[in-house]
Amino acid sequence: MRIANSKTDHGHYWSPVTRRLTPYVPGEQPKLGNLVKLNTNENPYGPSPRVLAAIQAELSDNLRLYPDPNAERLKQTIADYYDVTPAQVFVGNGSDEVLAHVFHGLLQHSTPLLFPDITYSFYPVYCGLYGIDFATVPLAEDFTLRVADYPRPNGGIIFANPNAPTGCLLSLAGIEWLLERNRDSVLVVDEAYIDFGGETAIPLVDRYPNLLVTQTLSKSRSLAGLRVGLAVGHPELIEALERIKNSFNSYPLDRLAIAGAVAAFEDREYFERTRQAVIASRTTLVAALAGLGFDVLPSAANFVFARHPRRDAAALAAALRERHVIVRHFRLPRIEQFLRITVGNPEQNAALLAALGQILREVEACD
Ligand SMILES: *Cc1c(COP(=O)(O)O)cnc(C)c1O
């Protein structure tokens, strides 16, 4: 018997499903220190000190016990925060896990799932994992989402709002327009970045039983390392997610994650202050990038999506990397000349702008 070792019979023992997968490629988490890391939309400010204290307090002998499988305390906290009931709240190990359960439990139907041609690149990956048929709907020329392109037979609709990686925001009126015309399938709004400039659609869940809103504590609450995500919607949608979750992993949130996440929602003052700091930095960054000649899409997120009319994006990203600044570049149709740059703190943004200024001057000197 031969052991699989060549590209052609890669994965000798793999199941057919595994052979067919094209996994998501997360942004680089470099091992090197002192890099200006603006590639994965993490928050430049640390989590609330109250979060750290709550996690410390949870570090005890109790770790020998399983956590609450339903994370009731966290669900209640989120329910209070958004003025809904705990039965309308689902929590998971990062919103990526929540989204996986959403695809598995709510979006797999005989008609194709719809999402924009440019959006979170994990969506087609989940479709591959769960065998979901999908169709992409092109964004407008200016990268905004045209809701009028969506009302048609579908097995569900999902988009990020603000969208990723563009940062463009769809108004609540736009979402409601679509909900009025799409009653027979679930509409999922992925609000990973909503706290940086949009209005959450959560208040609409009481009126639209097919609306599911997902959020994460990774971005606006600085807890990417803790892995907590959530969904809010009609209890029937939440029950579907619970059924999937309890058929997969009963304890997706550990004791530390539950304690930290509760404290993150409770410390409203810290949340508000750091959120406003990121928003203020974004305004400064957008103006400075425009000053360097970049076209910058209007962003409601903690990143900006920018292209230089005369400079190749891949080359810019490589030159930035040589100067220890990392940003994200997607080699994908329509957006290959864009860079997605996370809004850092003022020092990180200054380092990015200094490096870009140098790179642009050097190239100009060679022209
Ligand atoms: C970051 C991100 C997520 C995932 O967040 P986690 O909670 O860290 O898994 C989901 N959707 C979008 C659009 C994101 O950018």
C-alpha cells in the first residue's frame, strides 16, 4: 500500500468532502514582534480593564467544572443591552462559528443563497462545507449594495453591514425595504463592524421573523482572542441554531469567555471611549490617504478600503511589508487594486502614512 505523498493523491485517507473543500485563509498573525499590524481589523486598544478583571476572577478551581452550556448569564446581558429576550439571543465561539451554524441550520435550501460578489470571503467557504448552492449579486460600480437586485427566489440572503472588505454601509431603511419584499427566506445581516459607524438592525427583529443579525466581540470590543460571537433574531431562528449547536459542541463558550464577554457589555463607558477613538482616527487616516493620492471608499468600519490610481496594490502591500507594516490585499476580481487597511491608533496610523509616503516618493523618483 502506498502512503499519500504526492500532489496527485493528496490526502489518501480523506473523505470526499474534505477533498472538495477550499478553506478560508485568515489574515496573517505574524510571529515577529514590532510590526505595525493593520491586516486583520483588530482593535488597537486593549479590552476593557473590567473584562480582564472578570477573567482573572474566573481563574479558579472552578475550571474543573464545565461551563454553563447555555451561557444564560451572557444571553441575559446581551438581551438587556439590546432590549430583547434571552430566547432571541444565540452565542458562539466567535461569530465565525455562529455563522457556520447559520449556514448549516438556516441557509441550506433547494434555491440558491444570495450574497454580494464582494463580501466576507468566508461565506462561499461555508457553502462549500455544507454543500449550499449560492449565487453572487454584483455590487454597484461604487461598491454599494443595491437592495433592488435581491428580491427573487432564493434560499436566503446574507451580507455584511458595513460590508467587508469595502466598509460601505447600507441604511436601515434599505434593509427594511428588502425585508418587506423578502418574506419567505432568512435575511442575515452580519454586523461585525456595526459599532464603528452604523445603526444595528436588531430593533427590526421583533417585526421581521426572518431577520437574523450576527455580531462579534472581536472588533469593537477588542476581544478577538477570546472568541465570542452572537446572533439575535426570532426565537424560532434561535432554536434552529441551538439544535445545530447541541448536535456539534455543547460548550462553545468556556468560563473565561462567558465572564469576559459579560463584562465587555457592562463596561459601556470604555466601549464608547475606544469606539470613538477609532472613529476619530479613521477620519484622520482617510484625509491623509487622500492627501497621498489614494481613492478611499467611504467607511463605516474600523478599516478603510483604498486604491492608488497609479500604483499597483500588491506592490504597495509588499513594499509596506518590507517596512514592517502589514495590510491586507485580496487577489480577487474588481478589488485587486485595493488595500484594506485597519484603522490603528494614532502612532500606528502615522507609521503607515510615513511608510506609504516614502514608498510613493521612491517610486516617483524612478519614473
Ligand atoms: C471579523 C469578522 C467576522 C468574524 O468574527 P469572529 O467573531 O472573530 O469570528 C465575521 N464577519 C465579518 C464580516 C468579519 O469581518
